Amino acid sequence: MWRYLFVIVMALAAHSGSSAKIKNVKANVKKDPLPTEGLLYPFESESREVRSLDGMWRFLKVAYNESMQGVEDKWFEDDLDKIQPTIAMPVPASYNDLTTDDTLRDHLGVVWYERKFFVSRDWSMDKRVWLRFGSVHYSATVWLNGIEIYQHAIGHLPFEVEVTNHLKYAAENRLQVLCNNTLTRSTIPQGEVVKLLTESGNKTIQTYTFDFFNYAGIHRSVVLYTTPKVYIQDINITTDVLDNSYTESDNANTADEHFEGLVGIIDFKISVAGFNLEEIEGFSLYDGYYLNLQLRAADEIVAQEIYKEMPFNGALKVNDPQLWWPYLMNPVFGYLYTLEIYLHSAVDKSLIDVYRMKIGIRKVQWDEKSLLINGQKVYLHGFGRHEDSDLRGKGLDFALLTRDFDLLRWIGANAYRTSHYPYSEESMQFADENGIMIIDECSSVNTDYFGAELLYNHKSALEQLIHRDRNHPSVVMWSIANEPRSSKNQSEQYFREIVRYVKTLDTTRPLTAAINVEMDKDKLAQFLDVISFNRYNAWYHNAGHLDTIALGVKIEATNWNKKYNRPVLMSEYGADTLEGLHALPEFIWSEDYQIGLFAEHFKAFDYLIKQNWFIGEFVWNFADFKTEQAYIRVGGNKKGVFTRNRQPKAAAHLLRERYYGLCQQFFDCKVPTEFLPYTIHWRYRVHRPAIDAENCDASQPKQCIDIKLQ
């Protein structure tokens, strides 16, 4: 029974109470999670088949005080329909908004999913079969044909298990998932369970401090896929760009001495699993298999190497590579090569396994002033976002992904932060292809209690995230938390340990966190490579007073930089805006107020850009999104530049002018032709150092492109 406690214990968290003792962080500070193995994205190939289990599943919810009933009564041994009435439920999707039942919308605790399927007899022959979930929020226990096969906690992250020996081939199989959405002080993110007194008795509810709805369910795709018995298990790619015109001596062994120009370096570590010495009798462990790596640009092979010894660690070199560039930073942005990995038997040269993946060649660097991509300074301009939509909640939706990335390109954004959790693997692929830079954030949001169990789970969340996303060229920064209570004394040792651990996982990207604690009280920023701060001037602070914004932002950003001598970016600013509400002069909640608030921030940003250490601006939020019910929220958080159904508010057009103006300033990119008649907005002008605003001729608006902020 202890095996179920990991999932069920969260349902009992209400009894811990706010007075429960928090374990001393130092007591367990050096305990690190075991490294994740495998979990390659399930692409098809000559040696691999993928079958989706998405679609309609059977579903039932369990009352909070009966959370353990299904496990104790062994519901997993039979069809759920034979135990209790079920309803149809789509996968992937959040279950909360799909019915008219408010108890399902606000459900706390356990729900069950069930899906039946057949597997071909062919899959039983010389194959391994894997069951993979893109994400279940928050925790999951999985049974196949009545046998528990896996448990996983921490939502927004994938997990998989081999089911070769648990399947019935050429017969019907029954898959069941227990999903628990309960959040506690040791979950990522945190929450608490409390009781409310109602006319019909006590009511148990979930509370949390983060400002988005705690959607739950099977949020991303569920697939079965096959591999050969011996298979490519894991791939770790890092890339570098060298200029052979002045190659340093310590890189001489890496660059091509006979080629002058840029050289792309693709360092790789590839693991192969599933073999044993009996299978390769007569050969040593290192003789049994070899890899053929091919790098393709369209149909052309631009690099190829054969590796005959394990471990399969090495490097491919590409002369004069097409680099991966952010959107609009280069006419060719988001360029991806195809890396093809062929596993062969050294015994008979036969092809065993094939795996293909897209990779981008780029180099990320940073110093005390700048973030650089391929040696060029980059200025990030984009959004904080949410995976959120009407009906589907946080469920994977390719139509929505397509629309969102089209809007990102339309508005001229080159970056966003995955606030406040890992986004789908598919969205990361979209970002790679579209040249959108990602600040990749784990699901630690508003952390308030810094205990040893939480520390371990926080590390695990980061390890799983970095393992999943490390090969994406779009990921240029890791965010370890959003708005933690970093003024607390316990937070200092806690985040010192988090940063130490993350830097054992990846040293090729800078670390940041979105901080909203005042600088003189914060204990986190000292450990970061980039300082990100959230501040809602003229909204949560001095609402209605737009004239306080520019000075406040300039002072705060400057103080962060002076104290830590690090690059600084503003990771959140904004104002709630009701679509269609107008007021002149501007008044809070109106579209006109959002425009005015943006314009005042732009003044500050233009000043800060001149200081040469300010590296980015992120509006909160890309689109309106759902929150828990609260008197300060009118149908959710309305800070979006787009509505929840992805239509622009008035400020979207101003922001488009801003972002394309920045692109033109920094990268000399082409501005959309429809901008030409009205590029300069009444409250915002792009900073161009070459033009003197004092000599601006109003009859020639193209010259009016500087504002003095001193």
C-alpha cells in the first residue's frame, strides 16, 4: 500500500495546517534527484512506430474525502463503468470547463481516466513498446491491464514506461490513470487545502497564491511507440560557433585548419540501451554496435561521421554553417538542420534503429552587460504567456499553437517566457522553427515555504525540464522561479542550493528568475546571471498615475544593475484591460489606459537601452487567461494584448510598432509596409541616437524618432 501513498498523501494535506513545522533546508540540502533517462520525443522512423491514444476516454471524479477509495477497492482490476457511472472526456484537455458541473470545474483531488485499445500482434516481435504521457497535472498513477506500471508527480512534464511485457497483443488492453490535482507546501507549485463551513457542512477547497487557474487532467498527448530491442535511448546536443579566421590555440583541435570562416560545432552524447553481452557473443561491449551520424540541410548531407566505440561522445563540424538566428535578427531565422542517427550492428552491419531530430547551430554567451547570440548582442522583446484557452484549458491544441505563433510574428516579438511552468514539447518545436527565443521556466511560482521536501521536488522539476528542453536552440535562458518570497531568510540557502544544482546540469545558458521583492530585501538575485524583475507601476502600485512609471522603472532597473553588475530585463509589466472599454482621458481598465501605460514604459526602456546593460522587455500578458474567482478579476486576468480568443486589443497595434521599431534599431530589419504612413505613435517614438529630437520637423514624421528622457 505504501506505493500509493506518494499520490494519495496530497489528498490528506489538509490536516497539515498552517502551523505545521517546515523541515530545516540544511538537513537535506545535498540530496539531488536521479538523472532522467531517455524520453526522446516520439518521432516515427524506419525502426519506430507511433500510435496515438488521444481521443475520448471514460472519466469519473472522486469526492475529496473518498480519494483513497478507488485504490483500496482496486478499481483498476475492472472497467470503471462497472464500478461507478462514467462520462466521456477528451484527451488531451483540462477537464474543468467541459461540462456545466461547477463541482467538476472546482474539483479537488482524484479523478480517474480509462481508455481501451488493441495492439497488433506484429508489435510483439523483436520490439519494445513504450507508453508515454506528455503531461498529467499534477500527479498520476498508471495501471495497464490491472497492473500498476508507473507513478509520476509534477505537472507539465512528460513521463514514459516500457510496457512490452504488460500488453496483450492481438487483444484488448485497458489503460487507467489516477490523476490528482492537489497542491501542498511540498508540490511545485505550492498550495494549501482548507475547509469552508457551508449550510450543508464542511467544504474542502484548494487555495493557492499564483494568479492562474489550476487546470487539471491529461493535458498533453498519450502515445504508444515502439523501438527495437537495442535502441537509441538518449541524445544530448550542444552547439558552438567558431571563427576559423582567428581560431584560438585551445580550439585548434576542433576547428578545421584548412577552412577559413565560421565553423559550426555539434557536440553530442548519445546513449544506446537494451543490449547485453550474450546478444553480441564474440564481441566486446564496445564492439557490438556503431553509430552513423548524418547532418542534413534539406536533402544534402553537410556532415557525416561513424563512431565505433562506446560511449558515443563526439563532435560534428560544419564549415560555413547556416546559423540559427532569432526572429527578424537575420533574414534567415529559425534555421534547423536534421540530425539523423543510425544504429548498426557491428556483427553483420545491419541497421537496427534510426532517430531523426531537428537541431539549430547557435552559440549563447553572456557577460555583465549583455546576452549574445552567435556573438551579436540581442535585445529580447516579447511576452509572458500562459497555456490557456476557452474549453480546453491547458490542453494541447495545434490550432491554438498555430494562431499564437502567427500572432507572435505579426506583432514582431522575438521572445517569451514560459510563465510559469514548462510548455508543451510541441510549442518548443514551434519556437525552434520560428526563431522565438525562450526563457524556459519551471513550475516554481510564489514559493513561500522553503522546506527540504520542496527543495528536492524543485530540483527534480528543473532536472526534468532541462533534460527535456536542453536540445532546443530556442531556449536561451533557464528561469528557476517566478516571484518567490525571496525576502525570507530561508530563501537564501534554498536558492543557493538550487543554483548550484542547476549549474551541474547545464552551463551553456544563463540562469534567471522573475523577482518581485524589493531589491534591498531580496536574497535571490545574488545567485543569478541575469536579473529579471516584475513590477506593475500605475496598476498595483499608484493605479491611475501614469506619470510615475518612467522614473520608477528607470530607478529600479538601474539599482539592480548597480548592486549586482549583471544584465537586467523587465519580465512583467501591464494593466488589466476590458476589450472595447474606452475612456479619454485614460482611465484604468480601458484600452486607452493600457496604451498609455505601455507608452510610459517605452520611455523608460529607451533610456535604459542606452545604458548598455538592459537586455529586454516583456509585456504581461500575451493573451487574457482564466484565474480563480476573485473580486479583482473580471472573468480572469485581462492584461492580455490579445483577448482570450486571440483577437487584438488596441494596444497590440502600438506594441507592434514598438517591437518592429526595436528590430529596425538593433538589427536593421524590414518594417511592414503598412507602418510607413503611421510609424510614429502619438505617445511613443523609437529611439534612434543619430537623430536629434530637438530638431524634429513635425511635417516629416520619419525624422521624429527620438525622445530625450534625461
